[in-house]
Amino acid sequence: MAKQVKMENVDRISGLHDSILIHILSFLSAKQVIRTSILSTRWRYLFALLPNLHFDFEGDLWRRGYTSYRHIDIYSYASLVDKMLITHNMTNIDKFRLKCRTMIDPDRFHAWISAAVHRGVKHLDLNISPGKFTTRPAVLFTCRTLVTLKLCMEFDFVLDVPKGAHFPNLKTIHLEEVNFSNDDSVKSLLSGCTSLEDLVIEKFLMSNISNFNISHPFLKRLTLLYTYQSDYGWITIDAPNLVYLEYDDELVAGYSLQNLQSLVKADIDISNSLQVDGSTFFRGICNVRSLILSDTSLELLLSCAPLPVFPNLVKLKIHCSNDLRPYYDQWEKGLETLLSSLPELEKLEFNQEALISLPEKAPSCLLSKLKSIKISDFTDERDCIGKAKYFLKNGRALEKLTIRTALRYSGERKSKISKVLSASPWESKHLCIFIF
């Protein structure tokens, strides 16, 4: 009989390599990581080797069972941050995330940011209240190791970027509720980021800016969301390598969109409370190959005179809001008008209500280019069925017609639609119809 070796009190985990133990620690909260330092001398300083540090004051205190935060609780947690970030700084930091909306001594807060910068942080994510951050956080502008920077502040925070600021490795910037002191501050930030590829500006006040100038030779992705503009605001975009643009906002007084010949995809959701002409904006993005438009954006585009031509557009999606559907019957023009300006269109997705009328002369893209059409909110009403028949009759290159019916349509009603469309004449020889 083989002998059974009895092993008691054997610490196998402590015998693992540092890299494995650090990987295990990365799944624990900051508080739990610190507690491991008392296990044995082997674990005493392992926490100081963690490359990724994430501190969430409110979240961590809430998870510990506190429904309200006492001063002693906040002080204890701040001491924990001190220990992990400042007291033992034996390794570089890859990622540093700090979410803190509670009352912390600004000097202490700046010490944390300085420690992260001095330890070569690459990815910095700060979600904080402005009282902890001056308008010119000079320590940030000395960090040449940054690759990504995310700042989430509050509306009364103003960022004043000094001339000469230099971030040679910074590729991604995400600013939320961060305002600039003036036009030069925007210029200083962008000119100092010589490797910038991805820029997100969210909830931004233009009150201090006369011309929000986004000019960068290497920028690839630009997202502008919910900016709050003045009546005289102006936006300039000059980005020869831009491939993606997302713009969800009000129209401003004026635009200058230059060198966007590389643009591949645009997602546009704009409204026009200022009653501004949108022609300059849409002409600036007319080289795009893939376009998503909200219904308000479509209405604005159709009001342009003359209607811009999109010579390279191969994919179009119209996203319709439930709030505007009762007003579609007031539109003088619909999607059918835009199709005449899309000679190369191959894929089309839209809500059936965006198609107001059926032109007697079919657009050229339907006759020779359109391969895939998806119609949503489809009904079995005669008018709606007629829209699908129109595409079947004229879609010579059509390969796929997808019908997504309105909510709560029964299988019987879907079957009725299928039979009607299947019995209709169509031009394409390779067409499949799908009904959901």
C-alpha cells in the first residue's frame, strides 16, 4: 500500500512567484490588499509592487457598510491611499484611478497626483470635485509618461493649460465637465499632445471660448457630446487623419470643417434651437463612408440648399426618436430626398416613418448599388407595405431585405406581411427577405 504523505500547515501560496501574487492582489480592494501585508514577512511589501491602483472613496466606503461618511472614515481611507501610493513607492504605476467627491485636504490630494506622476503613471483617471484641484494643476503638465488622461470634474472647474505643456506619449484624452479658460488654453493642450489619436469632450461649457479650435495632424477619433454653447460660438475641426466623428449636440453659430478627407464614419445627432443653417457642417463631412443620423439631423440635412452630395457614402443608418414620430407627417421631405444624393449607397437602415413619399424616378443608388435594406417599426398597413414593394420593384442589386415589425406584432400578422411581399414582383435575382 502506497504511503499517504500528510502535509499540514503548508503555505503553498506564499511560495508562488511575485508576479503571480501581484496578479492575485489585483482582484482585491485597496483595503484588502493592505491587510495582506500582515500575513507574513513574504507579503509585507507586496502591495507596493502593484502597477494598477484604483481608489474609490465613496464606493469603497459604501461597500464596507457605511451609509454616511464620518470624518474618521475618510481620514482612515486617505491614510490607506498614503500608504499604498506615497509611503512605499518602489515601482512604476501603470494605471491610477481616483474617484473622490468627499472633503480631502487639497495638499494631500496634490501629493497623491504628484506621487503618481513621479512614478511614471501611464493611464490617469481622476473623478473629483474642483475644490481639490486648482485651475492650473502644474504637476500634470510635467508628466511625459501619460498615454491616457481622463478628467471628470464639475462645471465650475476651469482648466488653464500653460504654453509649452508637453505630453509626447499621450494618445487618449477624455474630458467631462472640464472647461477651458480661453482659446489659447485649448491650443496649448492640443499642440502639446504630439501623439494624440482619441479626443472626447463631454459636457463642456463654451462660455470662455469664441472659437473651439480642434486642429491636430494625427487625431483619429473625435467625440463631442452635450456641450453648452453661447449664441456666438464657433467650432473649427482641422484633422487630416480623422476617421471617426461623433457629434451629439446643438448646432453652434458657425463651423469650419477642414481636411476631413480621411473620415470613414460619423455619428451625428444634432438639434437646431438657434435656427442655424447646417450646410457648412454637412458639407464638411460629405466624404464620409458610413453615416448614422438622428431624425433631427436628417431633418436639418434636408433643409440645406443645395442638398450636399455624399459621393463616397456606402452605409447609412437613420435613428428615429419616439418623441418625434408624431411630427413626421409634417415633414415636407423625407429620406427619399436624401437618397438622390447618395450615388454609391450599398447598405440602408431606417424607420419606415422617415420615408415620406415614393419618388416616381427611383434614385440611382437603388437601381444599381443598394444591396442591403433594413426597415424597422414596420406595419401591415397598405402605405407601409407599399414602401417595401417600392424597394423590391426598383432594387436591382438588392440581396437582403430585413423587415423588423412594430412591437407586439403577432406571428400571424408577420406571416401576412411575408406572403404579401413574397408575391410582389422584384428585380433582383439574389434576394432574401427576412421578417422579425
